[in-house]
Amino acid sequence: MYKDPATMSAAEINKALDRLHRQSCKLTARLIAAGLGHTPFSELMLRGDVASVRYCENVATQRALRLEIDARYGPGAPSRLPTHPRGSFGPSKRAPN
């Protein structure tokens, strides 16, 4: 679905997080409509229905992107990376070539 976060630019990470947030809102609404609004995440991970599986995938992808932000920015990282053209928040130097 998404590229390796280490190879993504800051703008790509921010855009992906925005898209994932919108999807998460829709998936949450589906889970609530299905009566699963109060289901713990640990139980959602075990369910096989489409909404639960997609929600768990969404959370995992968001986590990977946020870990990449933390790796690039360091302690106290914001929720989105700065995209200033002279910033050093582009693809990670540890990214495979």
C-alpha cells in the first residue's frame, strides 16, 4: 500500500498520515455501526471481519510512519514533519539504495 517509510520524503509521510487519518475515521464509524465501538484493539486484532482487519492495518501503517518521524526528528517530534525545502527531514540516510 505504502512505500518503506525510510525512503519517503517528509511531504510524502505527511500526506500518507493525512490519508490514513481520513480512512481511520471512516473505519471507526464502521466499527461503531457494527457494535464494536468499545472493543479493545487487542480483540480487534483477532477478529477476521473486513473492518477490523483494515483498521488494524491502518494502525500498523500509521505507527510505522510515526516511528520514522521519531527517527528523523528525535525526541519531542511533532505529529507531522516540517517540509521546509532546506530542512533535513527527507528520506532517511539509513534507507537501502
